[in-house]
Amino acid sequence: MDREPYSAKLGGPTGIYPYTVKVERYLEDLREYFHDRKLVEYMLSRGENPLIYVVYEISRESEGEFNVGCTIIYPGKVGDEYYFTKGHFHLKEPTSEVYIGISGEGVILMQDRSGNVAAEEIKPGTIVYIPPGLAHRSINTGKTDLVFLAIYPSDAGHDYETIRRSGFAKLVVERNGKPTIIDNPNYRG
């Protein structure tokens, strides 16, 4: 059999186990992604470099396979902007992705290449479908860890560079104690 079946357990500190890949993203890794870059640089200059999120993934390497990942975004904000993932388009544009909420609460921003944005809530038991061709970013809007599974074609690839250069057209910030979606004044679409 060329492709071996497997099983994994849900839960625990990594969300899935066993996993084959672990990726950690600290504030320093997201310095060009947050809206208030001066605040980010100030925090980093003071030695503040919090862990923003971790991805644990079961990665397959061939066409027709799915990768399964568990993302954990920690609660927090830079200024009034909630912690988030870098966000990306898929290199293979006609691929989609599915997120399944496990714990916590947040928002999934999705954006096409013209800057049109959609947002969906994610929380335990929620399934969010991300259609082909949309960039996507996950934001933790709660006070606990946001934990969700991601399932996508293993050959989809990740284009982080486009989002690093242009940003998302919208931001999720705290206003009057609640998550609010606003225009991103730094958006360069």
C-alpha cells in the first residue's frame, strides 16, 4: 500500500497526537502583520516577544492526501488588535480548507484578491468552510485559547508573502469590550 492509513487522538496540550510538524509563531514573526507596527517594535525592544500561536500538524506529502493540523491561538492583543495567524492564500488556488472549532472563540477572516472580505465565527462544534481562492486568517477574540482543526489538500501550499505585503482589508479589534471588524488603514490591495 503506497499511502498508509493512520489514526490520531484529539485533545491534550497539542490538540492532536501524534503530529509530524510543529510551527511556533512569536510576535517577532508577525511584526509586519499587526496594524500598530510602532507598538510591536516598542514591545520587542523591551524584550516582550509573546508566543502568539502554535500549529501541530500531521503532514502528508503527495497529491490526493490531506494535511490535518491543530492550531492554538493564545488570548491577547497588540494594542486593541486581537492575536491572529499570519493568514495566507493557497499556492494552488483551486484548493479549499475546512476548520472545525474545538475550544475558545474567534473569527475567520476570508478575503479574495480584490480585497472583498467575509467573516465567520468559530467556536466549539462550528465548521467553517473556506472556498478556493480566498486568503484566510484566524483571530482569537476570547479570553481562552482558540483551538481548531484545519483540513486541507497536502499539495495546497501557502502564500504568506502576498498577505505580508498587502495585509488584510479588515482588522478585528476590541471596541467597547467586544470584537469589531474595521477597515485596515494599512491595507495595500
